[in-house]
Amino acid sequence: MAQRPNIIFIVADDLGFADLGCYGGRAAQFGEVSPVLDQLAANGLKFTQGYANSPVCSPTRFALMTARYQYRLRGAAEEPINSKSRGSTTLGLPPEHPTLPSLLRESGYRTALIGKWHLGYPPAFGPLRSGYEEFFGPMSGGVDYFTHCAFTGAHDLWRGHEGIEQEHAEPGYLTDLISAHALDYVQRMAAGARSGTPFFLSLHYTAPHWPWETRDDAALAPGISDSITHLQGGNIHTYQRMIHHMDEGIGKLLEALRAHGLIDNTLLVFTSDNGGERFSDNWPLVGGKMDLTEGGIRVPWIAHWPAVIAPGRCSEQPCMTMDWSATLLEAAGVAADPAYPLDGVSLLPVLREPARRFERPLYWRMKHRHQRALRDGDWKYLRVDDNDYLFNLRCDERERANLAMRHPQRLLAMREAWQAWEATMPPIPPDASVSLVNSVKDMPQR
């Protein structure tokens, strides 16, 4: 068997489809926003039709961890899990469920999560209970970059190793701390990786999620401690700088991989957990986080693996988060647990031959606004607030020309296909919560 790749799965938080230069993003006042990621795309494979499993944080992370539709698990019905769930024994990723890291670890990989967890709180849930050997980062959905306090005001920075997760105090700007811990991990794993023990690193940044703070904005933290959603602050310039800080950290990680001779056989994947938030650039898409319009679910997907992926390639293959989890398992030669068959479909053939395409219907549902969506080929069926829409995304990525009246039979067929899929999923629990950070009272509609 060929040497198995090291795997680094990088997830940004609330990054918009066009926030990166390689996806058409504008330069900032200080220059290029994402030069490292842009170069990574130029040296690897960029997907233009890649999606998140959900338009909101924690449901996508359930799919990432399990390579299955998140709707199968109760905790993923929360949109999203919020800090008030601390102490719950139901709102989290069940430790008994096989996961991407647990399956890789059982096959001989070293595993670590550096960054955001957002899949339930200890003692019932946690990264070390779901396959990771090491953990550094916040448990909740959003924390201040300097105080490391969550929405509730409680401190939320943790370290975990040797089976124990403990709250951890460490001064510094969170994006830089996450980058530094990731760099340390790769350096510690390098010798083993060269001698045949590969590693799997989940690198889950909180950037560019609110609050809107760059590494030079420590003075802002005390003033927003009562509401880190920071509705009264932020701007596109701060937002672009936050992305740039993350990009710099990824650059240091790549330098370490090169220095240790690991870059060629490391499969690095980059994406976002959902579409962009209030300062994001989603052009040409409409909508954003919490929406099943394209701006809420279509996200950047970059894959870099010099041993397998030729540079400068682009793919139009539709795919979603759980497909990448299935891809990483196949790349590592690891089979799924037969009791938990995967919904994700491996993209490994596309990584080898980017021109390849296969049929891949993609389904979504949301309690928020009774949304549903099906992407099948060039067509998309969408329902929002009991209104049905039909769009040809090849012609109209912005979803402005509703073709439902022109193609009623196609609309009917796609609606019936969605209903047939939905019948295979557990129903949305009546007590599932929808947590909205902002409304039209805070800012005009998109």
C-alpha cells in the first residue's frame, strides 16, 4: 500500500463565497486579503460548485464529523447549538457515533482538533470523546478573540490531552493562538509522519466570525463583553484583516510542512462551515448565513495534495461537506462503520481527474423559515416561507429568475424527489431551537 497521506482539514467560520481573492474577492486597503490561500488554489484544485451541509455552524460540523446527513442526529436540529445548551446530555455529538477522526485514529492516524468544536459541552460531549487525541480551542459557537469568553460571558478556551479536557487560560489573539498550536502540532508530528505514522489535523478557525476584532483591537474587548455579537461594530476593512490574519497562520503551517518534507504527501482541504455573514462578499450569489439561497450554502473549497493533484485545476463537480469527509477516509484507506453507512460520496476520482463529473443530488432542510432545497445538476428547487422556486443555476446563479411557472413538471418532479428524501430522515423535533443573531431591526434585509 502506498504511504497514506497526512490530512489537514481547515474550516473557516462564516466565510463568504467571494471573500478570497481566488474566488473573485476584492483587494483590501492593505493589499491582497488571502495571498496564501490564493496560491494554494493555484497550486491545487478549486471547486466552484462546493457547498456546506448547512447554512449555519454546528449542523455542518455534525456532517463533517460523521460524513452523514446531520439531520440523523438530534443535536444537529439546533440552528445552531448555543451556549445555553451547556450541561445538556442531548445537544451534542454522541460519543458512540463513529466519526472521521475516530475512524482515522483506529487505523493508526494521530488526531487533533485545533480550534472550534461547537458540538456539545463536556462532560457528555467533547472532542476527546469523538476521536481526537488532542484539543485546543473553544467549545461554543463564538468567543471574543481576546477574552475568550462566549456569548454567556463564561470563559470558553480549553485544552485536552490524555483523555482529559480542561478549561485553559492563555493570553493572546485567538486566530494567532490557533495558528501557533497548529504549527506546534505539525512540528511534533513531523518525525512520526516521515517514518510512517500519518496525522490528521482538524484546523477549525473562528475567523472571520464576530466579534469584529483584528489582532490590534484588544481595546475593543472590554466594551463588547456584554454582547460579543457586536451588532454595533465592525466594517469590511476589519473583516478583511481578520481573514488575512488567518491566511498568515496557514502560510506558517505550509512553511513547516515544506521544512519537514511533508508537503507533497499532505492532503490539505480548505472550506467554510456556511456562507458569509454581514460583512461577507458572496458575489454573485444572494443571501448568506441561515439562508438556503446560494449565498448561505455555497462556499470555497480548495484541495492541495501535490502527490496526487496537478496544479492549476478547477472543478465544477457539485459536492458538500460530508463528501469531503468521505474523501478523506478513502484517501486514508479507511472504511466506514457498516452500522453507520456514509451519506457522503468520495471525491477522490475528481482529485485525480478534475474534469470528471458525476451525478450528485444535494439536499437541505431548515426549521428557520421552513426552508428546503435540492440541487440536481444545473437545477435547484427552493422553498422559503412556503413559497416554491425553481432556478437554473447555470444561467442564473443569483437566483433571481424563478422558472417555476415555465417548467411546472420539473418543479413537481424535484419537489417530489425532495419529499422522498425527506421521508428517509427523522422529522425536525418540535423543540429544536432557531437562534438568530440579528434581524431587520438591526440592519436592512439583504
